[in-house]
Amino acid sequence: MSKVRSERKPKAKPQARRRRLDRFVRQDADFIAEQIDAVATLMWALAERMEYFAGFNSEMVKHSREMAGASVIARKWATAIRKPNAGSEGLT
């Protein structure tokens, strides 16, 4: 007996195989501080470009100054992350 076409199971579509990569990610404070510094540098450069191209657009100038301020804050975060916790020596 042959099967009727409607009784056949549909063929499963082949799925793309994901490549497994070994994870090598530094998870220490210095690495995080380096990443924050890199972001802060990009933010500062973007703020400079925004201000240069803003011309007389006061809204763009305002946002460029906000971006520059945020980059300064991010740089302070990176500095604080690099410093050892000053108050934690006597706790152990």
C-alpha cells in the first residue's frame, strides 16, 4: 500500500549550525576601566563633531555639550574603578 500524499510527514528544514567559540573574556576591573575609557573617548570625539557640524542649531550644540559632560563622567568612573577600595583594608 502506498501512502496518500496528505498522510506524509513534512520534511524538517535543516537548521543552521551555530559555531561554538571558546570564550576568552577578561573580567577584571582594569579591563572594564579600559572599556569605559574607550567609550568616553568615542563620546568626546562625537561631541566635538556634533558641535562642529551644529552651526547655529542650538539644540545640537546643547546635546553635544551633554555628550561631552557624559564622557567626563564616564572617565571618572574608569578612574574610580582602577583605584583600590581605600576603606576595605581593615575589614578582613
